[in-house]
Amino acid sequence: MDQTLVFDPELIQRYDSPGPRYTSYPTAVQFHEGFGAGDYRAIARRSNEDPIPRPLSLYIHLPFCNTVCFYCACNKVVTKNRGRAGPYLERVHREIALHGVLYDRDRPVDQLHWGGGTPTFISHEQMCTLMAVTSRYFTLHNDDSGEYSIEVDPREVKADTIALVRDLGFNRLSLGVQDLDPAVQAAVNRIQPFELTAGVMEAARQRGFHSVNLDLIYGLPRQTQESFASTLEAVLALDPDRLALYNYAHLPALFKTQQQINAEELPPPEEKLAILRLAIERLTAGGYVYIGMDHFAKPDDELAVAQRNGKLCRNFQGYSTHADCDLIGIGVSALSQVGDSYCQNVRDLETYHHRIDANEIPIFRGIELGPDDLLRREVITRLICHFVLETKAIEERYGIRFNHYFSEELSRLAEMEADGLLSVTPDRIEVSPTGRLLIRNICTVFDKYLHPREPAQRFSRMV
């Protein structure tokens, strides 16, 4: 497929507005407390009865951080007391067991991800125990064929940490970098010298990791085109397999740690847009292809290959190559997608501990998708992952007349078509290279839950 991208600042400024990232549809805003652990257990057991049961994907949330990064919007526990991880991990082990009995052991774990927080906050012994408990209740691949990834903070890596996580079965790393400029790092309270990141990258290569991803953020305080150009040059020299380029969304009313950022030091909108343009130009010139939204990858990376083959998908971890997995989220605030449902664990440690101590799966909200949800999810997923929608295929799969079912949506797309964001023909909707940066805007047209009066602060801006 054509993976080119055209940057049109006038259109970007005109369409830039808050909106969902569509890691799920319906989004978490629609989850409700009428869906609980009993609903999840029934759906999980029923998933074993499918003619071909789906493989599994496990996400384990490790929320602890030694220091707070002011920009962070994750569910986290900031503490220098390493002892706090022990009681939490004991409950995680028990939650793993609560989930494990629901799934047949012949369903392999094709994906495993430890996220946070800072997974490398916990000790090496705790890492080994967590992996051992996981393998006790789930069938992990032992031939390095699974897609097993871990988020790593280079500031938390000991001399043998990378070797250990590789020996535990992880074959993909995701490193937080954000920005390498010392002034920007000081403004967001993340002091991370380049040498630390480079050292982890080198260790990962020596240990044979399949893929390394680096995270960057544009729009941080004290950031300029010149400073970010230096960051990009250094990052490209490290030659990562994937790069995530996130937009910093300043929402201090929602995320208290962001109140420590001096808003006057944030780059003005014009400068922020120029930084984004610079980054796109440097990354594409450096040989990376645009996957979508905020992700870039080398042409031979699994994400790029999956996109070209029409097999890319979205889930709560972002873009993924495994659309065929049921996703089980474990730990505080973790999200799951099993069968035609989504659910989320409780979001604070005290409640999480209490629910596990009561021998309960700690789900507090979720949703079971209806026929219209499934149809619209398919439409949004095809557009956000592949920038093209074959409407005839949708008609055949869901038994609808596309132009009739989505008549209102197609009329709303007419303005976007006039602006050159996409083209609509009787058989397909195709997003143009100009419209790809605005794919979230296009997807919102098919979101029946969005309303003009929806509070804007629920979502980040599109770009």
C-alpha cells in the first residue's frame, strides 16, 4: 500500500480539535458499572467454545515509578520505597490465577506486555517470580515466537537487566526518551542523558532483541525546532526499529502532575506544528514509514508489514499485529478485550488490593458490544489502520447497504472530501496522504456516541 504522508498546515490547524484515539470502539467513555466481573467470567468461558478459540494477549500493569515525569498521564504510583511493589505483586499473582482458570490451556499467549508506570522498578527476583506465576496459569511460547515486550526506563536499568528480561522471554523493548535536550528534560523532571539510552540500545542488540521502540513527545516545555532537530538526529543514529511521536496534551485539570509544568514555557501552536512537521520530514527521510497517528516504523518492521498485508489492528496498547487475540488486562486500571466486550479494572491501589483479597476479579466497568458497535468498530479500525475501507466487503459481512446505513455519515464526509482529506466512491472510502494525519477526525464521523456537546477535556487534540 501507499504509505506516503503530506503535511498541510492550514488543514491541520482547521481540523485540529479534541477527539478519541480509538484504541477501542466504543471508547472507555461508554464503559459502565453495570458490566462487572460476573459478565467478564461468562464471556471468558464462552470464548473457549468458539470453533477455533482465539490465542491470548496478556497485559500486566506495573504502576510504580521512582520519580514523576511532569507530562505523564498514566495510572502510576510515585514512590522511592521499593517495598511497596511486593504487596501489589502478590495481588497480581492472585489475579493471574483468577483469570487463568477461565481459559483453556491450549490457547497460547501470542502477546505479552509489561507496562506502567515503570516495569523495571521491580527487582530482578520479582520479575522472575512474576514470569513464573504467569507461565503456571497460562501457556507461554518457549521458542521465542511470541511477541513479548516490556517497557524499560533507561534510568532504572542495572548492568544485567537487559540480559535478564531477554532470558525471561521478552524479545521487544520499548524505551521512553521523550526529548534529549537538557533544558526540556529539566522542565519535565526527566533527566536522562543520551548515554543511558544508547547503552540500553546496544545491550538490546547484543542480546538479540527482535525490535526496539523509542518514544518521543513533541510540544513539551522549552522545546524548539532547533532543539528537537538535535534530538531527532541523535535518535536516528541509534537506528530503532520503531518510533512513537506523541503529542503532549496539556490537561492539568485532569492530570495533577501536569500542574507542575509551566504553561508559559510550552511552545506556541505554530511552533508546535512546525516541530511536528520537522519530525515527520526527518523520520521519513531517515527511511521510516508512517503507520498512523503517532507511529513510524522501518519498512521491514512487523507493524509496517502488517499494514501492507491488511492485518494491522488497534487495541489498548495502540497499533498491533495480532487482531486475532483476546486481550486480558491484569493489574490496577488494566483494560481487557475478550470476545465482543471491553472491561477495566479498578483504578486505585487500595480498592485493587481489597477486591483481590476478597478473591474477586477487580473489574469495575465495561461494555458488551451490540451489532451496531461491531459494525462501526470494523469501519473505524479499517480506516485508522489502513486508510481505506472497502464498503462492499462491509456490506457482505454485516448484511447492510452501506450508503443507506451510513447516509448521514457520508454527507458529513462530503466537506472532508472537498478539502482533499479523502475520496468516496461507490465501492470504497480512501484517505489521501493529506488526510492521514487527521485520521482521528475522519473516524469520529462514524462514532455514534460522540456529541457536539461532549466535554472537550475528555480527549486530547487530534494533532
